Amino acid sequence: DAGVTQSPTHLIKTRGQQVTLRCSPKSGHDTVSWYQQALGQGPQFIFQYYEEEERQRGNFPDRFSGHQFPNYSSELNVNALLLGDSALYLCASTWTADYGYTFGSGTRLTVV
Amino acid sequence: DQQVKQNSPSLSVQEGRISILNCDYTNSMFDYFLWYKKYPAEGPTFLISISSIKDKNEDGRFTVFLNKSAKHLSLHIVPSQPGDSAVYFCAASAVLGDMRFGAGTRLTVKP
């Protein structure tokens, strides 16, 4: 049983560009959350998707947007990339009534 | 807003001894608390959790204690093993809510 899978694993983008990160949740999970982890910090909550809608959002600008598909997979889009967006982006999934999240290995985004 | 705080960025203990990792939170709406363990190049892995209706939860060598009045929780690892060396994150969640993480504590267990 595959856990949470994220793609790509590494990505290098130029400042001002746009990026799309992808996540497939663990089988049986219907809720997907995205986190940004900067170096030396804990994961920071970006937003959560359930039933193809954004259910909650953390303190991130509108440049960060997402989508959830009918198969529960999700995308994170970041527009107008800044150097400060360089981080590890983690996707986590759970079943809506459960607290336990399963994390993917993350996508390492470097903005140059 | 730093709702979950881990004030010790690192901890070093001898193999076989007890490791105690601490975590404080500010949001009284949190009702579920989790500890995650993270190795380099991997996502966080769930370790142990505790509901706010309990004050202790054990799982093998790992025990989490919750003091709601002090808004404090701790993770005890006994006995510590070199394979426990990793970064440990404390996380807190409200019902159907997102998780808020602390900054992490890097545990090093020396043989």
C-alpha cells in the first residue's frame, strides 16, 4: 500500500516563475494538507483540501493556491516565485475524521 | 504566530539513558497532540499522539505526557538508542483542523 507520494522530488526555478507540485494521498485518505518547511524550522501550514475545496488556510499569500481532484490527489501552485519560497514542501493526507496525518517525503524547491 | 514552541533546538544523551523532549503551546483550542520524527531527506513520520482527555500515553519506549493547565507536553524515550537520533517535531491540532508544528528538536543519542 503506497503512502503519500509527491512529485517532483527536487525542483529548481527562477525568481518570478510559477511552479506546480503534485501529491497523491495515501489510499483511503480524502483530506490533503500542504506544509512549507524552511531550513531549521518546523512545517508551516499552507492550506487543507477536502471534497475538492479549500477548507482551511494558513498565513500564506494568494500567490499560493491549490486544487484537489475527484480522486483526492492535489496540486500546490506558487506564482511569482520569490527567493524566500525556497523550502521543502510537504504534503500530508488523512481521513477526514482522523487526526493522524501521513506525510510524503516532500518536494525540495530551490528558487534562484 | 508561534502557537507551538519547542525551545530546545538540540539535545544530546547517552545510549541507554532517558531522552526528554519538551513542547509548549498557547492555543487552548488544541485538543490533540502528536510527535513526529524526521530523518534527513524524508517526510515526518508519526511517532505517538495524545488526546486532551488523557494525561499520559505509552507506546513501547515512548511516552507522551500532557499537562493541560501548563499547556505543556513532553516526550520521554527510555532507553534511548542511537537509531533514535533524528529531529523530533511536536504538533498540535484542533478538531478537524490543521496541525501546527514546533520548530523541532534535534536529538543525538551517543553510543
